[in-house]
Amino acid sequence: MSRELSAVVVGGGIGGLAAAAALGRSGVRVTVLERGDGRREPGAGLSLSPNAYRALEALGVAEEVERARRSRRRPSSVPTAGR
């Protein structure tokens, strides 16, 4: 008799999604619970160190993160006129 493993990850932030991705790649059926409704644009940027990027590569999501980064508009700079 074989049993399918399953897990619930509470929180859809970077840590929760990384845990869910790693578990899913190991064959575990994962449910992610997030209280945010997703209708709001997040207000924070994301800076990645080389080690963080290697972790994204190990999880198999680095290319997708890179595509998302390129699709975002870059903020324009505003001249300060000597201020």
C-alpha cells in the first residue's frame, strides 16, 4: 500500500513558496495558504545576492524570476536641477 505525501505551507511569501517548490519537486502534494487576496500590488522590491540567486536556480525558478523582472517597468529618474 503506497501513500501520497502531502503538506500544507502557511504563508505565500518567499520562504513559503520556496518551501512549497522544494517539497513539490520531491513528490509531495503541497497546498499553500495565504491570507492576502492578491488584488494588491506588493510595495517592496527584491534584491538578490549571488547565493539567493543560486538558491532560486536550485529550485528551478531562476529563469521565471528573471522573466518577471524584465517584464516590470523600471522607475524613471527625475532630475533634481542642482538641489
